[in-house]
Amino acid sequence: MNSSTTSAGMGFLADEGPRRGLMAWLTSTDHKRIGILYLWSMLAFFMVGVGVGVLMRLVQLDTFHHLVTARTYNALFTVHGVIMIFLFVVPGLPAVFGNFFLPILIGAKDVAFPRLNLASWYFYIAGAILALLSLFTGGGAPDTGWTFYAPFSLQTGTNVTLAVFAAFVLGFSSMLTGINFITTIHRLRAPGMSWFRMPLFCWSLYSTSWIQILATPVLAITLILVMLERLFGIGIFDPTKGGDPLLYQHLFWIYSHPAVYIMILPAMGAISEIMPTFSRKPIFGYTAIAFSSMSIAGVGSLVWAHHMFTSGMSEFANMVFSLLTMIVAIPSAIKVFNWVSTLYKGSIDVQPPLFYALTFIFLFCIGGLTGVMQGALSINVHVHDTYFIVGHFHYVMFGGTGFAFFAALLYWFPKMFGRMYSKKLIIAAWFPLFVGFNMLYFGMLVLGMQGMPRRYYEHLPMFHAGHQVVTVGSWLLALGLVIYLVALIWAARKGPRAEGNPWGGVTLEWTLPSPPITENFEEIPVIDHGPYEFRKGGQHG
């Protein structure tokens, strides 16, 4: 295949035979193109979700209460949650950077099933379209929250059925990606690429993929049961018909708590690539980080009921799930200690990717510590269903996965698009991002400790000052996001040409041209050393 050229529109264009332009993208089975299709799609949905989130904060200012009704407010936080969880955070790093870089990192020419890979993107777009249609048909946008809790999701007159079906379709996209990645890692590693020579990002994708294919079917079955109950009145979760709403919660969280690790494990893998590159030394504790990814995937699948401490489970069950919640914090802490240890005595080069990666570590630690607080039964009873939960969740998902996504995009952007962004503009975006984020979500932690319930359309005067601070924080956060995305979109189109290895990285992607050629390698490489061996000039030997 011929080498790729750079497109003014997308920043990446490979030889795809007779097709040109948009059709070349929509029919491509090149894993790199599919990764970029995911990237632009997810960033578009992400900004819609941000807009809905800012509107929700405006509603909490007294002078803006006339903007929407209470029912519309319920619909807003449902739409915000569905977009951010199912369209951005869950597919997130695996769909974009996993698709683009996994084959390159293990020395392969493509994923194991290229057509299935394209199909996963079409399932993703189909699910997004169905979710959009649910807003304007059949009674309007669902008002249940992104969890679709029964029995309310069975009784509301809004279009829950179509929204649930959209989540079902998106689950297929996730499962196809997981199957593809596991097969690729098992079957397509380059000669000499043993398991413990794989970059840590590959380990994180591997552990995530097992969660995707084992846990997602549970959610799919649960959503089918909700649709059947709404359409045919079958009494599965509705207590008025002999059903059990707690059964829904168990089935939902059996998937949705492991889904948290679907979201965060690839983020941790990306951070594990960034830290050694900008420390100019091998990652500290490679084996421990690799096994901690698998440990998080395993133990994280056993802690789902810590979302249900106040729902009426037995005291013994509460204690067991509280203990497991504490245990799952251990492999996460191993990663944090090893990242910080990697910096120790390193030749640290503070570039934008490292800046955002360090921000991830700081914010994720706050999210993790507030999670351990909720794992303690006595505290959980106090803060359950308050703004504290909302603040904690966003520290983990946005402060964790979101900032890791931003760091990974900055790290791999020159390789993906062959162009470099303005480092000054990206650093300028960081200040409103960081300040706004902490004003917004730390303010929610404080409001929650004071007793402010989540999902309430109005609030008591005692909470109003806190809501004002939180809302101003949302404006700063949105401003930082706009600056960040504008800087990258401009760079993708008109940024200066990037060097082949601007950061001095030593993994395989930095040995390729920017952007890589269609099948990645003219000849499959032979690996004779570990993934983070820094040699003279920061290059492979």
C-alpha cells in the first residue's frame, strides 16, 4: 500500500483504492481511520452534553428558573447522562486511541477483524441516532436519569423504550470492540512481542475488553426486560405486578460498576504511556501495573452492590460489599504510587501531555478518596443520593477519564494528524479547566455534605450560595473546553508539521511516519527488548 498523505479536512488520509472523500472514510476498514471517525463523533456528542450540563446549572440560579419546567429539568439530566456515559466515556479511549494505536503498539498491520471494527462504529452511530430520536418522539425525552431505574422507567409516559433500545444498540458496539481487541492481542503480536513486552496501554485495553464482553450482555438482557415490561406489561421489575425493583438495580449495577472500569482502565493505560516518556526513564513497576489492571477488572466486577447500601440489603451483604470496595482501591493505589515513582529522579520534561496527566492523577485521587468514603457504610447513609455522589462521580469520570482523554489526545495528536498544536494555547486552556472543574465538582461535594439532594429542580435558600459558586465554575470549565477544542481543531487543519517523534517516545508508534502509512509497517518489526527501554536519543535501538 502507498504511504498516506495529509488531508486538510481530517488531518489524516490513507490510500483507500477507488473511493475518495467522505465515502472513503465511511467505508474504510483501516483501524486508524475508524479511530478518527470515533474521535470526531465523540467530541461532537461531548460538546452537546457539555451544553446540556451548563443549561442545568443555569436552572439552579433563581433568575433562570423560568427557562424550563421541572419535568424538562428531569429530561435534561437524563439526556446529559446518556450522552456522557454511553456516547463519550464508555467508548472513549478504547474506541479512539485503542483503535488507532493498539495494532501499532503490538507490531500488527490492523486489528483482527477490520470489517467488524467498522461495524462497531456504525452500531455506535445507530445508537446515537436512536437516542436522538427518543428526545422528540413517543412522549418526549425520558426523565428517569441515565440509570433508567424501575419502577419509574416502567410507568413514565416519556419515550423510555426507544432510549433503552439505543443503549442496547450501543452495547453491541462496545462488545464488538472488546472481541476485536482481545483477538488482536492474542493473535497478531509481532515476533518477540511477548506479554511482558507489551506497552501498558495494551494491558489496559486487554483487561477492559474482557469486562466489555462479559458484563455488557447483562445490561443488554436487563434493557430487553425493561422494553418487554413496558410493551407487554410483564411483571418483572414492577412491584404492582409481582415484580422486584431491587432485581433491576442488581442487574443494572452488575454491568454499570464494571463499566466504570471500562471507562477508567484505558485512561490509566494512557497515563502509563505518558509518564515514562516525559520522565525519560522506564515505568516504575511495569509488572505491578500490568497485573493491577487485571486485578481491577476482576475485583471491580464484584463490588456492584455498593450502589445499593440504602436499598434494603442485609447487613451482612452490606459489610461484604463494603470490604470489597476497600479492596478494589488497592490496585488503583498501586498505579498512582508507580506513576509518581516514575517521576522520581527522572529527567522531567513538562510538556502539555504531562501537564494534563498530572492533573488526572490529582483529580483521580480526590475521586478515589471520596469513593472510599462512600464505601464506609456510616458515611454512605448520610451522603447517598446527595450532590456528594454527583461530585464524586464526576471527579472519577471527568477528572479521571476526561482529563486522561485530553492528555492522551495531546500526546498522540502529532502522530495521528502529522501536525502540532499551540502549546501555549493548550496550557492557557488548562487554567479555566482546572479552576472551573474544582469550583464545580468540589462545590458539589460540599453541597452534598450539607445535605443537598441530587436531581432536585429547586433548592432551599441555605444551599443557594453553594449553587452560585458551582454554576460559575461550570462557566469556567466550559470556557476551558472551548479553548482546548478550538486549539486542536485549528491544529488538525492548519497546524505546523509535526516531527516524527516530537516527545522522544520509545514505543513502536514513534518509529513510524506521522501520520502512519495505511498498513502501519512496511515489514513487521521483530521485538528484542522491553517497551520502555530508553536508549541514546530516546529512540529504539
